[in-house]
Amino acid sequence: MAELAEPVPNDGPKTPRELAESIGIAPDDIDRAETDGTLGLLIVDHLVVPEPAIYTQAEMDARSGLGEEARRFWRALGFPDPDPDECVFSQMDLEMLQLVDAMLRLELIDRDTALQVARVIGSSMARVAQSQIDAIEARVDSDSRERDEELAVQRMSMLLPTIPRVLEYSWRRHLQSAARRSMVRDAMAEGGQQITTVGFADLVGFTALSLQLDDHQLAHVVDRFEVTAYDLLAAHGGRVVKMIGDEVMFEFDDPAAAVALALELANAYHEDDSVSDVRVGLARGPVLRREGDLYGPTVNLASRIVGIAYAGAVVTSGEIRELLADDERFAWKTLRTRYLKGLGRVQLHAVRRADDVTEGFAERARRRRGQMVDRVTELVERRLSPEGATEELEPDA
């Protein structure tokens, strides 16, 4: 199996052209790539799959042991069918499909599950690969433009082998987490769980926003979201369990403090012009603790609740509503019963401060959604305007 290139030694190639020549790229191809500014990507193309393409699809079918099933796995990984007479497969491709065939023959995994795993891996790796290419183009190409070609070569040679190590580390940790989630039911049945209030808060419209803002502006939005969440949770006596991209998971021993914090979070993000609104879901019940994380149906319920809440809204489970029924600080509205995947039909409640009586729950949610759309539109227009092309999203003083 071919390995990725090791970092270039100090006495190795000093320029991208020298590196390209050292790995056997034809001079004419190097000239064309230098002309159109794609030499860095051409080097990546040759380094990650250094072996020549020597097999057609029919040859792969015959040699892999999978027969025409080899095509299904190739498609599942997200790649198109090649032309029948075109050699696009290397020895690396053949060895991987032979490994899949061996796994199936030994019944380590069934065929349908293997195809599903291939689809998940293919989809995830496509995103990771594109992010890595973006990093190479942004960092390495800028070095080349600044004529610091030796630095460009060093950075490229280190970026390529580093990402697989990060991927393996991440996979190991996520596999561990998945295994623990699968053990939660038995562990909780044996006791050891604790009662707590679990909350999730996520930025509304983050996916759409991520498509409109550049990486620097998007990083600023995420940073503001994270800083605000940590500051307010600490002030209210809560604990951040973890940040999950545009979402924060937190816990409170006191359900009243959790509701008060949730309402303040919604208001704080609404008043901050550098981020969009959040929606918050709260649930109270037994959880299982493992290395700082929380597991169990209470966590699942809170996660499901936040997914259906309106922008700027705080929605809770019935347990929290019952506990705080006599708390005069809060006003409640019972929502229609919802069917939540894996949990069945659940009664949910929207909550706000009792002194916030200027409008109803539905009107408040619609107003917040409208203001969020206007704010995001303004940020995007500011970015696209000539004056704001390089403007950063700064928080209000």
C-alpha cells in the first residue's frame, strides 16, 4: 500500500518545481501548472496517489474478488463510473477492494452494512479533503506568491501526512464515544445515574450563514457564540459540557437557574449584532456521566427539543414545567404534543419571563426570525459591498 510522502528534509527540494520534478511529474505538465497557478494542486495529486493508474473497471472487477460489486463500493465512496476502456485504478485501489472482499468472505461485516459504511466514509472524507485543499491553497499558494517557495514546500510536505494522523485520532475518540452511548442503557439500568437539567443552544441559520461569510468572518461568529455561552453559564452557576460547532451543551443542578440562563442566552444573542439568534431546549432527568460528558435519554430529549424550537425561543420538557409551575418569574405556554424520534410522543412547553408580556409566543418567534434574517442579510451585503469586502464583524462596544 502506498504511503503519503514524509516531510521534505532540509536538504530536499527548495521550490515547488523542484519538488514536482523529484516525484516524477513530467516537465510539460509542470510548465502548464506553473502557467495556470495549479502546481501545488498537481503536486498533491501525485503525492497522495503516487502509483500509476493501470487497471480498468473490468480488471478491478475480476482481480478484487468482488466482481461487479466492486463498482457499487466505488460509487458508495462517492466516485463516478469511469469509461470502460479507461485505466483509472492503481494498485492501491485494488488492494483496498481486496481487503473489502476479505472482510465480506470472513463475515466480519455484511454487504449492506459495508456499503452503508462506505457511503458515510465517502461523504465525510469528501468534506475533509476539500477543507485540506482549501488550507493548502490558502497557505501554500500565498507563500509561493510571496516568493517564499522553500516555506511553501515545507508547509505542503507537512500538511499532507499530518491530516491522516488527525483523522485516525478523531476516529478512535468518536468510536469510543459511540461504544459508550451503546452501553448507556445497560449501565443506567444497573444504577449510578444522576438527576440533572441538560440544555442545548444552537445558532439559528448557521448553515446558510456559513455559505455566505468567508472563513475569517465565520470564525468570528463562532468565537462570539462560544465566549458568550461560557461567560453567561459561568455567571449563572452552570457548566458547559461541550461545544459542538454551532451548538453548546450545558447542565445545571437547579432547573430554575437553567431556565433563567436559557432566557438570558436567547436575549444576549438577540441583542448581539455580530451573531444570529439562538434557540434553546431543556430537559431534566437521569444521566450517565463519563469523562465529563453526559449520556442517556434526557440528553437525547434536550437535543431533540432544540431542533424544533423557534429562533429566540426556549422550550422545555414537561418535568421542568411541573417543577417550576409556581415560580412567578416565568410564563408558560403548552405546545402541541410532538413525536420525537426514539422518544415517542412528548409534551413540550415554551417559557419566557413573566414580565415579558408585550407579545405572544408565536408573534415573538416570528419577530425574532424576521430580525435574524434581516441581520444576516445585512452582514452578507456588507461583505459583498466594495466598501465592506474586507470588513471584519466586530462586536458592539
